[in-house]
Amino acid sequence: MSKELTQKQRTAMAAAQAASTSGLTLSAYCTAQGLKVREVYDAIAALRRSGVLPKAQSARRGKDEFVAVRVVQAPRSSPPRTGMVCRLIHACGLVIECGEWPPAAWLLSLASGYRDAAS
């Protein structure tokens, strides 16, 4: 078996390092760079199987780390707020900052994965 890495494997390793450095997930980094996410993951898996890279550590959270969240509509009698009260950060780096709490229905539509949260 050859010790040299293929171009896809070198690209995958570079993408993994760059994603880690930039604080993005690997899939978000690949999407932003126009790389085929499946090819990158497959190349990394092959490198792990062959022992070039260490086995992946499980990223799953234990039951103690779960935090339940409930989105509710704020009462209308709330005093007006100043400054930012809500910041949403997407894995690809998109940041939405709100000066007041967005409607609960809008937040729920974002969390449920609808393509158009504005409707």
C-alpha cells in the first residue's frame, strides 16, 4: 500500500484543519469553499481506517448535557428594550441580531427547518 496521500485525501485534511482553525463545522466549511462534503468525509474516513488519522471521538452529548428550551410569546405589557436582546448564529457564520424578541412563530419556523422563515 502506498504511503502517499491522494489529492482528495490532501484536500480533505487541509479542509479539516481550516475548518477547525476557523471555528466552522467541516460541512459548513466545505459548503462555503465549494467542496463536495461527502467526498471530504469519505476521504477522512478512509484515512482513519488506514491509521493515518486517529479514530474520531464521539461528539454525542450525554443525558446530563441536554437543556430543554421552550419558546413563548412575550407579554405585550413588557417595557421597551434597548440594545440587542437576541443573537442567532448559524454554523456557516451568518449572524442575526434582534433589538427585540422575534415572534415565537418565526423562531419555531427557523428551528423546524422550513426553507423560508419569513412566511
